[in-house]
Amino acid sequence: MSDPVRAWHRLAGGSVLLDGFHALKHALRFGAEVPVAVTADRSAALALAAELAPDVRDTLDGLLSEVPRETYASLVPRPHPTAVAALAVRPSREANLRTLAHAPRRAPVVVLDQPRNLGNAGAVIRLAAGFGATGVVTTGTLDPWHPTVVRGGAGLHFATAVERLDVDELPRGPLFALDPEGEDIRGVKLPDDAVLAFGSERSGLSAALRSRTDHLLALPMRPQVSSYNLATSVAMTLYHWSATGGAPAS
């Protein structure tokens, strides 16, 4: 690309920021369209690819443009230790909605009900991608494609369907919501088409979501321990699903 900086400024407003080598690596692995990628040290970035991601090394070789370190730093909110950044085309909402609505589903949809913490949302998307979940849906005001969420998700937004929906727009399927008053999850087999809902970090499940819930489930927890981190709760629930027969194909 003859002028990656000009292309960056032209595309930045409507693109997804891939912040760091690992976010770019994951996005490429899962088919993201990446029109521009820059680095302050092309040799180091390609050496890292050869060591950690040889499957995308040749793609990166043709994609990465080296720019001065000061220029790289001016393009991103917070420089990443790998000094790599890229812009990707966000998947279409229509495509994500088709994925979420497709039946029969072979893996659950994770719902974050009015989450507040951007980093937690990113960690959940990373977990969902790792377990092969169909998608992650947020309700409320948090944008699941916010740059901080994408950073926390390490580019794995492109490995699962990520959208924001109202409660009455949630995908079909039996709705299991995590709540301390629910049935112990260890006695329940979660179906592949489950919708797994988790309340906000502060206030738990909203009244709107609770009214639509088919099953309340509780995670095992020692008395006097008040709660788990949101990402930890999602990880435990997805592991329970996978351990009872719903593991993704390798």
C-alpha cells in the first residue's frame, strides 16, 4: 500500500480497530477483511508471526506496512507492546442476526444483560469464541464493538456473532439465566440451543430478562462468597455445557 497512513485516516471512522499483533492474528484467522495494517517494526512483527502464528505469516507479510514509531503511536489510543495495529471491516449486522437466528443451533448464545464493564465484555467474547459459542449478545447501552471491548476480546469478535439487541429480540431457544436463587447447575444438562444469560456486574438480571427466563441456574459457591467475576461465571457455565457433551469440533 503506497500510503497506509492516508488510508488509515480515511477508514478509521467506520472500521474496527485491531489493537496489537494477537488481535490482528485472530481476526485474520477467522476471515476478517483487513484493508490496512501498520507496525513500527515490520521485521519484529513477522518474526513473531513465524514463531506464534505461521498460518498467517505470509498474509501479514503482504499486509503490514512499516511506519515511524511516532506515526504508529499517533494512530492508536494506547500503543500496544507489539507495535502492531490494523483496521478491519465490521461484519454486517444482517449476517450476525442470521447466524444467531439459524436453527438448529449447535452451540449456545451468551447474553450479557446490561453489562457495564468494557473489559469484562471483551473477556467474555474471547471465552465464547474459545468454546465455539454461536454468539454473544449484549442488552443495554454498552457497545460490544467498542475499541476497549475488541481489545479485551483479542480480535475474536470475528470468530463469533457479536451484536447488541433488546431483550425482546433475543434469539429463540430455552433461556437459562444465572442467579444465586437458581437450581444448582451441576444437576442440569444444558442443550446446544440454550440461550445463557448473565446479569450485570452490579445489579444482576434485569426485570425484563428475568420475566422471559425459562430456567434459573446457580453456580456452586462457598457460603459468604458474594459473587464471581462476570467472565468467570461465563467460563464456568460454558465449561459445564462443553463437559456434558457440547464441546466444539476440533
